[in-house]
Amino acid sequence: MSDTRRPVIVCGYDGSPTGKAALQAAVERVGDGQLVVVHASVIPVGYGGVSYGSLVDDIRAASQRTVDELPGVEPGLADVSWEARQPVGPAARELNAVAQEVDADMIVIGSRGVGSVHALLGSVAYETIHLAACPVLVVPEAALGDAPTQR
């Protein structure tokens, strides 16, 4: 019996250049599968502002704008089956939660880190790799071509 299950790829997207590169890499790899783009938002804990409700609304509205712009950021989305998710919580935790929920074959994320091994990957990439139950493809800033070489 052959496995006819279509691949499922979860892609973390934050609007950064490496986030855009990760989205492109995910689109290139998903084929006839399903792409789930995740834009996680973190609501500050202990925010003492008078208008906490409006802060939450602003964060959710910014997340929605980011998701609404996805087809313009990556035209290849028009050629694949995709959906967007906008969970609230730390990015690595939310990426992995979505990946487990959809039984993802891979998570694709960008990384801007520099310096030590932990910082080289970036905190979200580092944590995502350590929480993941599937392979994780990390697109580093150096892969962008015009990015400065990191030492």
C-alpha cells in the first residue's frame, strides 16, 4: 500500500526578510500539499496600560494586516493550497502546536541570529528546533545574498 498523503508544511512568517525567504522556501517545497502559514503574536504580560484591550486589538489588527499582505509578498501562494493561522503566544511554541495539530511534515522558518550558537540560529529558531517533532528548515540571513556575512 502506498502513502498518498499530501505533504503538509508549516511556515513561520513575521514579515522580516528571512521570514519572506522562509515563505518562498516553503512554497517551493510544498508541491501539491498544504501550506500553513503561521504569524504568531505575543501580547505583553503584565502590561499596566489603561487601554490593554485596545493594545490587544492593535496587535491582532497588525497580525491581520501581515496575513492580508501574504499574496503580495509571495506570488507563488497563488499556485499552492494554503491557509494562515494567527495564534497568540510565543512563536516557537505556537509554530510547534500548529505543526502537531496539522501533522506537519516540516516546519520552515527564517533566522536573523548572529554570534553564539544559540544566537546564530536566533531564539525562535533555536527553540523551534528543540520543540519540533518533525524536521525544521531554517533559512539564515546569510542565504539572502545581500546580507552581511556573519562571524
